[in-house]
Amino acid sequence: MPGLSADARHHSALLRLIWRRALVITPAEQRKSALGISI
């Protein structure tokens, strides 16, 4: 199903962009706690 794979690629690209912005904006301490909570 090419539609699903294309959608998954788009979704992961969006997540990467969001995470990059979050890692840049938040200080190291908040970054650590955010990663600890999400994992």
C-alpha cells in the first residue's frame, strides 16, 4: 500500500521537525526530563 508508506514518511518527517525545534528551544534540563517522560 503506497499510500500508507508515503503517509508514514510524512509523519516521521513532521515528528523530526518538531523534535529538532523542541531540542533547540528547550534548555538541557528540560530536554532531559522531556526525553525521560516520552521514553
